[in-house]
Amino acid sequence: MGTFRIIKGDITKCRADAIVNAANPSLLGGGGVDGAIHRAAGPELLEECRTLNGCRPGEAKITKGYRLPADYVIHTPGPVYRGGNCGEEQILASCYRNSLKLAACYERNTVAFPSISTGIYGYPVSLAAKTAVREILTFLHTQSTVREVVMVCFDEETKKAYEEAYQEIGQTE
Ligand code: ADP
């Protein structure tokens, strides 16, 4: 079983083997964490993203990290929250699962996630945190390539939501 940590910080500064980008389906950049990652990585990231032909919500694609301290970026578009009855939870779970599978495929040991979908896409953070923590812990239990997963929360409220979810779910694991 690898380790799971929750920190407050800026994912563009993370020295993980791979950081995850809460992308949009075009993979051509956007606001929030996506914009921050593209700005920090430099224009070569967008050049590589242009070759990928987009990505469906819940799926994941990988690029190099260019000027980022992280070696790779795993791009995954989260679901837009439309009240919770439009398959949002399954799509969000797939984002975490598919990103981690890709990281394992590329033999990455440490992976950092932002809080996917809880910004512009409007997913309530307390709900998103439960799904995220459950998927991450399940994954850490079932393989040994990815040894550390870090949730990088941009603000205190987000960090608190993930800590609460971890307390709730971590105890039953
Ligand atoms: P989405 O479109 O998936 O909702 P956003 O980028 O709007 O994605 O927001 C996702 C989360 O990422 C939010 O909690 C937001 O505060 C956070 N965020 C924004 N910039 C950064 C950053 N540099 N590092 C980590 N998290 C960030």
C-alpha cells in the first residue's frame, strides 16, 4: 500500500513524477488549474496537446511536463456538475482511476492531483472529495507501481473537505 497525502499548495510547483491536469475536452488549455499548468509548462505543452485530438470526460492522456518541475502531465477532463444525476460521480471516479492507471503504465511513482471538477465545473467539493479519496485508496491497494499520491488543494476549504473524506473513508479501508 502506497501513501496518500493531502496538502495545500500550487500543483505547478510540485516535484511529482506526474501531475494531473483538470483539463477540458479540447485539451487546448482553459482557466483555473489548466491555465496555470499551461503557463508554467510553456508553449511546448500546448503544441503536444494539439496532437492528441482532445479527450473525453473521464478519460486521460499523458504529455511531457516541459518547464514544470514534474516530468509528465496527465490530462483528464472532469464532469461538469449538472445536479448529480447525469453520471457525474462515475465520470469523476473514472478520471482518478484512468489517470492513476496511466501513471502506473508509465512507471511513475509519485502522482499529484488537483481537486478535479470542483472549480469552474461546479462539483460540490464535499461530494467530489469522497469519490476522489475512495478511488485513490482503492488504487493504492491494488498495485505497487504508484507509491505516493498527493492531493494538492489550492485553498483551505478544499483541503478540509479532502481531510474529512479521508477520515471517513480511510478508517473503513
Ligand atoms: P474544473 O474545471 O475541473 O472545475 P478548475 O481549475 O476550475 O477545474 O478547479 C479545480 C480546482 O483546482 C479548484 O479547487 C481550484 O481552486 C484549483 N486550482 C486552481 N489553480 C490551482 C493550482 N495552481 N494548483 C492546484 N489547484 C489549483
